[in-house]
Amino acid sequence: MNPVLAFLREELFKLSNTPVSLLSILIFILGVVVTFLLARGARAAVRAFFSRRPATPPGVSYATGRIVQYVVVTAGTLVCLDTLGLDLGTLAAFGAVASVGIGFGLQTITHNFISGLILLIERPVQKGDFVVVGDVVGRVTEIELRATKVVSRDGVAMIVPNSEFISARVINQSHPTTLKRVRVSVGVAYGSDPARVRDTLLEVALAHPMVLREPAPAVFFKNFGDSTMEFDLAVWLEQPDPEPVVSSDLRFEIHRVFGERKIKIPFPQREVTLRREEARA
């Protein structure tokens, strides 16, 4: 027998009454590598399958691919462990020990893991959605089993635990539609013509290239304030991402046009009257 092969087959220890050699360990490592490669290939095949069906939402393709990848990894790893000599009974015993550890210190990891499965199966949030979770605002780029990556408008990647998407209040601005309504509030001085204010605000809105014509912009006479008549300009955007930029542009333009048309935007004023009573003789 080849001395190298004999060396590789030499027993190192026993695992569940199965001899474990250096060769079996190498086969196990190779099997794990092949399993992960197959899992990535299976995920790519699923995405290619859905890419030929344009009507399928991108989130469905992403979630299905992820689930298939995790199933292949789990099944392949179990097969590799079996070839190494670790039987299911040993795995069950290990699971019992692990459950004790979960009870003492791994609750958060387990919670996030289960939440990740729920996100991939139920798909309340999908890859590409624009979401608000607490103080995190941005677009979902990755959904992993433990956490979800959200990229903000500033290009900052934030890692959000999956449990927050299940237990906390989540605003998904991409469903049921990607349209986003933006409101810009403005107050004008008493004595201004409300109809002229309305027409001016609509003119400013329709001049902006990112404001949709359908649904059409609208102006609401919101209230009679202490020193102003309060209006809201409401416009629709195709996506929620540019909301801060569009709101800023509209305010700049409203200020400029109001100045040209002598429509005053007042500031709060208070009159203080001082009285001095003459001392009685």
C-alpha cells in the first residue's frame, strides 16, 4: 500500500464507534466546501429561473433563493457529518445540550434566527423595500438569517436585528405602492388671497421635474393660525428616496416666488403694553 495513503488512513480517534482518520477529515472538509458551492449554485439557479419571469416581484426571487441555499447547506452538512461518523443520535444529544445553552444565553440569537426565517417566508419586508424601523430609514439590501442590512439615504449601511422587523413597528414605504406623498407646510400673512396662494403653490409643484402629475398635487387650507393662514402643499413622488431633496427644492422655490408676488410669510409677533398707574394723591 502506498505509504502516503496508509498514513492518511491511519486511525486518529473514534467517533460514535467509527474510526476517524486524516483522510476522512479531508473528505469531510471537501464535502462541506462542495456543499456551500452547491448551495450558491442552487441559489443562482433559482434567481435565474425567476429572472425569466418578469412579473415575479424581486423579493420573491431573493427570498426563495435564500431558503433553497439554507436547505442545501443544512442537508449537505448533515450528510458530511454522517460520512465522518457522527450519527443522528449524537446530533440529537448535542441539540439537547445546545438547547440548555440557548435557555441561558442565546435567546437573542435564536430570536433573530427565527425572525429571519419569518421574514424570508412571509416576506413582510423584501430586498429593495424602503423602510422605517425606529430611527433607521433606508433601503433593504440584504436579508440574512440573523440581521438585515439597510442602506440609508446617506449611503451608510446599518445592520438591523431581524427581531426588530417582527416585534417593532415597521413602516414599509414600498408597499402596497412605491409612491410617496410629501407635504410642505407654509404660512402666509392675513390679507393674502387664499386662491392666489393655492394657485402659486400648485404652479411651484408642477414645475418640479420629480413631482408626479398623476396623482396630481393638492393644496390644503389647514388652519387659521395666530398670525398666519396655514397651508399644506401635498405632492406625489415615484419613490420615497428623494423626499428630503424635493421638499427642500419646493421650499426654496416657494420662498422665491412668494417674494416676487409679494405674498408675505410672516413671523410670530407679540405686542407688549406697559401701564403705569399714577400714585393716588
